[in-house]
Amino acid sequence: MKIEHWHRRHALTLASQLPDGRDDALAVLECVRELVTAFLQADGPEPAKAKIVTLVRDCQDLSA
């Protein structure tokens, strides 16, 4: 995998939020790796799109 500049920028942003301790920071990164592999799998089916509900009312009618 080729590392792009934007990958490094995102890595710096995430690293700035990690705990100070090395072991804790690595544990958080391992949890992130698990989340990415479990929830962002390219092999799985794409989740169903959520329905969009729009509620419209007259702005002058404040009784609702």
C-alpha cells in the first residue's frame, strides 16, 4: 500500500488524540484496527440506505 500525504496528515490527527503511554496508545490503535476490519469490510454487502423523512410545517404556525 502506497502511503499518500493525506494518509500521514490523518495519522498525525489521530496520533495527537492517543493517550500518552506507549502501551495504552498501542492498545487504542489495536482497537481501531479491529473496528476498521470489522465494520468497513469491502467484501460484505453494502448496508441498506436509510429512509429520509422530511417534516414540513408553516413557519407562521407556532402551535404545533
